[in-house]
Amino acid sequence: MTDGTPEMTSLERTALYKSLGNPLRRRILDYLGRHGEANSTVLARELGESSGTTSYHLRKLAEQRLIEEIPEKSGGRERWWRALPFRHTTPDPAAMTPEEYEAAARLAHLKIEFDTALYRRAHEEYRGPEGWAQVQRHGTWLTREELVDFMREYHALLDRYGRSREEAPDGARPVLMRFYAVPEPVEERNGEPAG
């Protein structure tokens, strides 16, 4: 499944996973996502780091096209940054190099911890089907092809309703969404599904 972005090499994906797994870089991306823009001095103050450290990590995030400089606000040594839209689909682990797989696995474990806390929060903040926090669980029968088609439509739906911070109307809030689809295990006999 392609998401319209240029194909990355294994080396580029490995660097991406390592970067996204770096706690400070994740905090920088989170801050930029919530506040729209910042420079190294603002980030240093808000994140409790030195401006030299935040400046270094900002440059690394820019190298990976996760953020960009805001030219109209930058001047001299003061550089302002904003997050770029980003979507990535991890390839089949069987096609990864061992180093890429290790970096992707470490990042996945960090995401699982975050997503578990997010899931708990969604349940705690649920106020009915018209509230901000939504929790849905479903089960159905699909072929693999139907599931892949569903995922394409899911991405199209996100594209249809999703907006950047700058395009969001009054009253919009950042919303964290997760989607998982996992088939039930099947009993096998002689390597074939049996029931």
C-alpha cells in the first residue's frame, strides 16, 4: 500500500525510526504539533534543555523532512521551525534489514506504551457517542483484499476530514486517532486453515 510519498530506502527508514524513537525529538515534534512553531530557545525553555541541544535536534528533524524552517520568521542565527505533514506505512518486516527491523521494533514498543495510555484516557474521558473521546470496537469477517481496501478508504476518510493546524476552523482540537485490525488466529491442519 502506498501513501503517495516517495519510497524510502532501508537506510532512510532506519534513520527515521531511530529519530522518532529519540525521546527529545518526540517531545519537539509534539510541541510543534501543539503550538505550531518554535525556535531552539523556546524549545529549550519549554522542554528543560539547552538551546544548543534543541538546535541540534531541530536540524536532524529537518534533514528527515519532519519539520521545516519558517523563512519569514527566521533571521540571522534565530531560526523558527514548524512541523510538516507526515504519513508513513512501515513495510513488511520480512523485507527489512536486521538494523531497520531492530529500530522499527524499538519504536513500536514506545508507541505501544503511548497508545496504551491513550486508550485508557479515551475510556476515562468517554462521555457518550457525541463527546470528544470516542471508543469503538468491532469484529467482522473480511478477506485480506477487503481489509486492504478498507485501509485505503480509512486513509481517504482521514484525508477528507483531517486538516492542518493552520486550516482548522474555530473550535477544532488536535485529535489522536489509532486504528488496529488483527485477524483472529485460525486453527491449522496440514498448513491449511481449519475452521
